Amino acid sequence: MVNLANPSAFLAVTRRALPWLALATAALFVVGLWTAFLAPPDYQQGETVKIMYIHVPAAWLSSFIYVVMTAASLGTLVWRHPLADAAQKAAAPLGAGFTFICLVTGSLWGKPMWGAYWVWDARLTSVLVLFILYLGLVALWRSIEDPGRAARAAAILTLVGCVNLPIIKFSVDWWNTLHQPASVFRLGGPTIAPELLWPLLTMALAFTLLFVVLHLMAIRNEILRRRLARLTMLAAAEGDALAHRFAAGGSGA
Amino acid sequence: MSDIPHFGFIVAAYLVTAIAILAMIGAIVLDYRRLSRALSRLDAARNRDDGQ
């Protein structure tokens, strides 16, 4: 079995897997978009329901990516897995990107359906807090130069921030909100018509696979960035040693 | 197509999504190219130094 904790083995596996994963993602997007545009209009929302096929997968990913980052943070703090902090760092900008998509598409869906681009209700506000958390984590990684210290600080902030996840999930049950309650993953089964549900699930799978591809690519970049930093320091140290030898030789002559 | 109610909102939502996804892909690909180039330059410089 390949030891994925070894960065070189990870690079070799991603080099082989990425083209196939990217191809599968593109195929799923083609099928998902095709079936979404052929899907019938909703009986209340009409064609505006087409926004659901991008808004819901982005919303699902915005929380899922934070779960991935929470697991990676545990990997950093508890198990000290060599790739855990790279995975956490690589996921933060992607989380911010998909949460941005979720907020903007939700806003563009909200205006025609609710009459407002934005309302300060629990679901929207908690997702906005999640977006700010992602941006804060990206900023934290950039502001601490020592990667080890940055990883520990980001891991702690991620673990503190994960309290927001159940708030996002249950905000529609706990408080009065304009946002509709869960209609796909619920105890009594989905309440969406199958003609709308299948394109939605296909798009959700396409978005998830897209995240997997982008995350693997971003982790690969992180490994290369660390290799580059190590080699640069090594070259600088060798340069210093050479300079010292040269200076010692010069003074002894 | 434009006689569909709220057509502009639907198109705007898909456009924003496409732009955001392309921006994420572009940023990661450009970062990879920059890092690969820098590593190749460093390797070439080290090989040159070793050869001397």
C-alpha cells in the first residue's frame, strides 16, 4: 500500500490520478448541467429554480470543506501528520471560493423569491460568518512566517470555528428564517420531485469532485512550495559555507 | 429565452459561479507553473555549481 503521508509518494499518486479525476469531473458537469437545463420548472418558483443546481452544491461544499479542514487540524495537532497542515492550508481558499459562490447565488435567488438580496437571518448570517472564518484562516497562514507556528495557530482557529457548523445546519430549525428547511438530506426522505432531485445530486457530485481535484492540486503546490523553500535555504547555507571557506582561504594566504 | 421570468438572475448566478470556479482553477494552475519553474531554475543552478 502506498504511504500517502510521504510527500513524494503523494506527488506520484496525484500525478497519475489527477487527469482521470479531472476528466470525471468535466463529464459530471456536462451531464449535471444538461439534465439541470432539461429539468421541468418548479411549480412555485418557475425557471428560477435553476439557480438551485449551483447554489445548493456550493452551500454543501462550503460546510463540507470546513469539515475536511477540521479533520486536517486534528491531524496537525493530535497525530502530527506531515501532510495535514498542507491539506488544511490548501483547503481554506477553496472554502472561501465555494462559500462566496453560495452567498452570491443565494442572494441572486433571494431577490426574485423573497424580494430582498439579503436578510440578516440565522442561516445567511452564519454562512457569512463561515466566509469570514475562511478569509481569516487564509490571512492567518499568510501573516505567520514560520510554517509550523502558522499550522498550529490555523488548526486551533479552525477547531474553534467548527462550532459554527451545527449552527449553519440547524439554524433553519432553531430560529425563524426566510430560508427553507432541509429538503434533500432529512429523516423522512427528500421532499423534492425526482425530476429536480437527480440533476441536483449530479451537480452536487460534480462540485464535490471538482473540490477533490482542486484540493489535490493545491496540496501538490504546497509540497512544491515547501521543497522550494528548503532548497533555497540549503543553497543559501551552501553559499554561506563557500563564502566562509573563501574568506578563510583568503585571509590565510 | 429572455421572456423567462427572472432570466437575468439565473444568467448572473451561473456567470458568477463560472467566473469564481475559473478563477480558483487559474490561481492553482498559475501557482503550480510558477513553483515548477522556480524549482527547475534552482535545480539547474545547483547542477551547475556541482559541475564546477
